[in-house]
Amino acid sequence: MSTTLITGGTVVSATGRAQADVLVDGERIVALISPGATPFGRIEADVTIDATGKYVIPGGVDAHTHMQLPFGGTNASDTFETGTRAAAWGGTTTIIDFAVQRYGERVQDGLARWHELAAGNCAIDYGFHQIIGGVDDDALKAMDTLVDEGITSYKLFMAYPGVFYSDDAQVLRAMQKATDHGLLTMMHAENGPAIDVLAAQLAESGKTSPYYHGIARAWQMEEEATHRAIMLADVAGAPLYVVHVSAKQAVEQLAGARDRGRNVFGETCPQYLYLSLEEQLGASSEEWGDFEGAKWVCSTPLRSREEGHQDAMWQALRTNDLQMVSTDHCPFCMKEQKELGKDDFRAIPNGIGSIEHRVDLLYQGVVTGQITLERWVELIATTPARMFGLYGRKGVIAPGADADIVVYDPAGHTSIGVGEGRTHHMNMDHSAWEGFEIDGHVDVVLSRGSVVVADGEFQGTKGHGSYLKRDLSQYLV
């Protein structure tokens, strides 16, 4: 096995920072060494990486991605190969994707299919959550075996009737089963049937542009469903994790439950920190007209900046009313995919591509004073690892941990977009982050001790990534 020594950098954790050299032997971190100390004598490593003036942080853990997800008559445009390569470019070294079971399908078949899609194709390590899109006796029985498969979390939908939707009775039965096995319930919390009524009424009145996607999925629909999910979880005694929180009123529901001592958690995504209903969903362009906003159609939707949702998300990250930031990476090209809904926003495939940019976009929050440097590491790496049973292997720079390491240059600069001199490696024909400028740069990325990004080049390999069997959540109170 080869050895790597990262010298001169500032190691940043969720609890502090210190000058230290990091010694890697094979795939694991074996030592953190104070500058000038020689506890092992002179170290002659096979590879030395100079991190002087830079931060050395654990590789990012993106706990919410959707590679190749079937949705809206098409599939998410990133494969496990292209999506994990883009993740590596951006300093993410672990993803947790969603194996899919829809109504009428078997859980075991969906999981087997996702293993087939991912195995031998990933540039970084990966794990799975399980979508339960049809809660019935067979699906509930299949949940008995998930922990043995290393899958300790599963997802339900209160949205998308006829596709993934579960009614309250189904949600309760699944949560009761989850309680039996220690599974973490992940919830897409929107009132799907009511949203469908509003969306149909808007379409019938001729309001069919992407802007009205956000109007149909009003914040009240998210707040109500979040409250209902919390109450059902309380009845079942099940821990609850609400995905892609975008409405400040939904945060208030989560905060209230947490104040009562409940095991209730929430994530938000970069789009809900930076983008808005008015500026993005309501955008127009010469090429696409008012369909330009389709680039930012996702669910939950972008919220009104005038109503203050974006500021509320940042505040919730500071106060730990929201515990982490994932991407909900689910990219679709405008041509031949998003344009399926050119005449009706209800037919636009829902999703934004962000897996390459999460680490940078959250670092920009450090630059602007929204979060601390330590909180940055906590949000992008440490808490995701703890929440989903990976901590100790992932999310930390410590002896015994996997050598998933990012050397981040605070004096560097990153320009995001598809044009020349900008960074864009996701498999899509546009960037939801076109024109964003980041006052920092991912310089070097290691995945289990192997350099996968350095010197402005991808140096990883397809198939390097290994499947991660996860433990139960390490974040419960």
C-alpha cells in the first residue's frame, strides 16, 4: 500500500481547526501530526501534498441524490458514472442515492436494479436509501430485510399521487415497521392531492408557465404535510427526517417538535438558500421565453424571496433547526426533457443539478458570514455521516477513518457555469448555477486514499467507488 502525507494545512472539523499534517496509509488515515513533531521519525511518504495556506477537510457526504431516476416520462440525465465524477470534482466523496420501488413493484426488485446501475460505475463511494412508493403488506415485509442490506433509512412521499404517494394510513404503517427495526423515515412533505387540485385549476385558467409550479406548491402545502408527518411519527414512535425543506413555516414545525424533544430532523438544499420564485422560476430568456424558468423546476419549489424563506433557511442552519444540506441532485436537460412540459408546467420533470457545487456554495456562506468554517464542515460532511450511519468511516479526519479528504483553497476562485473558464461536469445542457462566483476552490480530492482530482484534472477511475453498508443513525437523541 502507498502512503500519502498532506503537509502544512489547517485541518478543519465540526468542532475546531488546527495546524496538522495528515498521514494516509493505503485507504485509511493513520495519524494527525503537529507541525514540527516527529513521533515516527522522518516520514518518507510515497506522495506528498502541500496544503500550505489551505484547509484540509473531510470529503463531502451528499445524502440525497437521484442518479438515473425515472420521472415524468424520462430519466435523470446523470448516470452513476457521470454523477459521481461530477461529485468528485466538487469535493464530495460519498453519495447516498435512492433505490426506487413504485406502486405495484417489489422493493427487492427495485433495490436489485439500483445495485445493477451503480456497481462498477461509481468514482466515489455510495450507499442507498430505499424509496417505498407502494406501501402494502409485501413492501412492509421487505422492510424487515433492509438493515441486513446496509440500508437503514427509507423514504415516503406525501406528494405525487399515482406515482410515489402514500396516504396517512400507509405512512403510519410504514413508520410502525420502521420503529421495529430502528430505520430512519425520510419524508417528502407536501400535500400532493391538494397540490394537484391547485395545479389543475391554474392550468385550466391558462397559467401554464414554470412560475406557476411554485404557486401550485404553496408553502401552506409544505407546512401542513410537515406537521402531519411529525404527528404520525410521534404516534408511531419513529424518528423522522424531512427532506428538501424550503418553507420557513415548515422549519417552524420542525423546530417546535425538536423543542419538545422529538427525534425530528430536516435538511435543506443549496437552491433554497440562494434561488427564488421571482428570480428563477419567473425568469425569461431569448431562447426559451418564459419557459426559461423550467431550469429551476423542482419540488419542493423555490420560494419567494420577498417572503424571506432563503434568510430563514440560513438562520435554521445556524441554530441547528435544520441539521444539514444535501442537493436532491436530480438533473434533466432542457432539450428533450424539461421541454416535455413546454405547454404545461405539470409535465416538466422536477429536478435541479447541484452535486458538483454543494461544497463550494456552502463555503460561500462562510465567506459572507452566514455560517462558520466549522459549521460548513459539519453541514456538508460530519452530520450527514452521523445522520446516516457512516460516521467514523466518513465525515471526519481522524485515525482509522477512510482517507476521504479535500484540500480547499480559500484564496482560490471558482466560476460556475457551462462557458469557457467555468466549471460544469454534470451531464446536462445547462447549469442552474450559471454565473455564480465562489471565493474558494477545491484543489485536491482523495477518495479512500486515492487522488481523484488534482491539478485541474480528474484522476479517478470508473468503478473505484465501493458500496457502503450503513449502520443505524448515530444522530438520534
